[in-house]
Amino acid sequence: MGSITWSKSWSASDNGSIFAGADIQNIQNDITTVVNGGLTNSNINASAAIVESKIAFNISSGHDHDGTDSKLISASNTHFIKGCEVEWVSAATVKVQPGVLELNGTVLSRVAYSTTLNLATAGHWVSGSEGASAWYYIYAYNDSGTSWDVKLSDEAPAYYDCDVADASGFLRYRDYSDVWYRCIGKFYNNSASDIDAWSVFNWEEGQPIQGIVKAWINFNGTGTIAINDSYNVAAIGDVGAGQWSITWDTDFANDDYAIVGSGKYDHDDSNTQVPIVGLDRIANNPAVGIVYVNATVSNGSAADCELISIIVIGD
Amino acid sequence: MKCRIVYKPDKSVTVIHYAPKSTTPPEVAFQKAMKNMGLEGADFEDVESDTLPSREFRNAWEGGKGKKITINETKKQAIIAEKNKPTLEDRIKAIEDKAK
């Protein structure tokens, strides 16, 4: 049996052994069908084994993974998300790229950009409204049963999961009027009420989470100051011998965070003492956006160290 | 790498170094650090960090707009004197030697 079943018998017009004019007419009809894209599933044999790479998907409009002519991603894959990247559009607008995500046990897909959210549009907010010098959050919601769209909120996610409203892990969800929303991004609206392009984050990568290190730095405090590696650090200030300030990328929610540090002299240094790294005693240290640290030796002298490490945990 | 020298009214200087892995753009990070340190509006210059002087006399660094960083000789001598001060161990040994 061939892989393609033609719509008409090529021998129906004769006695089965003679190739007659009506057969040629049928062949012409079938060729016309193929040329005009008229092949259907009924023409293709189940064992034809046409590979997916030979199928021309519409790359402009894409296709939904909604279970119709596609395979659904398992909804049991809780927290699944692919695509859905947040984009800065203008000082007042953001939008989200197409993608697939799980929300409250349903896999939702979207093949086009989301609604472009405008801070000035009341209908684009599920909670709150535009204000200056504030972080705002972008939430996806189920807009049609199989697709998602987005809204703005002034509130951070409150739950780890939808079904149990658990707040013990990485927070992604909020419940507004018994409708679940999934946070997929955030941004900062600055003092001029403009969205800072640098502050637009996808939620999974842009939010330090509770219970783990929210900032750390490893730097060389001797010679030319060099930051070896860091996380959530914008810059360090060389204030004086053995004195540095550290400015955070994302400020802490309050100044009650915990800081630990260590220091090390170069092994060739004649000073055999072990440096002590601690908080500078200046007023209001630490603050939500900055901390001052000192390295000293036992006689109280400031000490530049070859290696300074600082770890911070807090809200 | 570029760093920012901020000149304070008392002539001392703070040098801000950008964190390469920061998610904040350099100019924004510099401004944020200056603001957090109460140095908003202060004179500053951006220079290559390898052009900064040796840190041996860091607390003698002074500067002003257009002058970059200079070493205050008086402060430098005070640092040298402090470094040459006998340690506690040296002083104990001197007392012990004297008592012999």
C-alpha cells in the first residue's frame, strides 16, 4: 500500500487492464489537488512517517500546544514556564513575549506578544495603580482556558503554589478574587514615573528569594581594587585603607539584614595577624541600599586585604 | 576598567568601582553609589583603575576636580611613622632585654 491514497481510481473508467482517457483525467485531477494544497489526512497513510522537520509550520502565527494536533505539556509539571520573557517597550509600557506556562494546573500557551501593558491604563491593573519610585509586578492569568495574558500589580507574589497556597518556597503566585495569577516579571518605576529599562526582570531570574543568600561579593582590597565575583552588587566604594562601601543592585526591604565577612592577607605579607572584617561604626550602617565594612587587625589598625568576602542574608 | 574618583569637600577621595556582574548599568550604579554615600552633587572624574596611585598611602590620598589624586606629604609621613612604630611584641622584648 502506498503512502498516499488518491481520491479516484485510475482504472475505474475501463476494464482494469487498459489505460484509457478517463484515467488520464483522474491523474490530472489528483495533480491539481496536490498543486492546490488539497491533500488531507485521509490521503496520507498512517505509516507514511512524515518527519516533523518536513512539515511547514506557519512561523509567523505559530501554533498552540493546546492538545489539538499537538501534544500538551503535562500540567503536572508544576511551575513550568518557557518563553514569556518580559520586554521594556517605553517609559510607560512593557509587554511579554509568546510562551507557555503552567498556572493552577493548566498549561497555557500564547503564540503572540501579550497585551502591551500601560501604567496609565486602569484596566491593565489587577491591583494598585501607577506611582513613582516603586517596584511593580507583571502577572499572567488564564484569559481563555488555553491562553494567557498579563496584568500589572503593586504586590509581590505571596504563594509558592496555587493549590496549597504554600508560602515556604520560591513565591510565584497571587490570588485575586479567587483567580490565580502567576508573576512572570517586575520592573522599577523611577522618581520621574518612568520605567527604568535596566530594572525589567523576568521573575525567575530577577528576584532574590527568602532564606538564601541575597547578595555576596569577593574582591581584592589591595593594589588596584578588583571585584573577583559578586551577586546583587552594583559597585564598591574605596573609602580609605581597609574601608569599603558596597552598593546593592536591588535594595533590601529593610536595614535589618545580616552580614558576615572574612579577610585574608597575602601569604607574603610580613603581618602575620588575621584580619577582622566587620561593619563600620558610622551612623545608619547598614542601610537598605548600602553597607560599609572595615578590615582591621588586632591593634585596631585598618588593613587592606588581598581577599575580602561578604555574604548578606535578609528581606 | 573605569572607576569613578569622587572628590569630597575635605579633599579626601572615595573611589567607586563598578561590579562587572551588576544588573545595573555602570552610570546608574555610579550615581546610586554616590547617592547612597551622601556624595550626590560632588565633583568626580572617571578614570582607568590602573592609573590610580599605590594604596600604600591610601589615607594620604587627596584630590580635586582636574587634579586627580595626589599624596598629602604630611599624612604620608604620619602613615610611615605609624608603620615604623614598634609592635607590642617588640616593646615587650625591649623591656625583657633591659631587665637582663
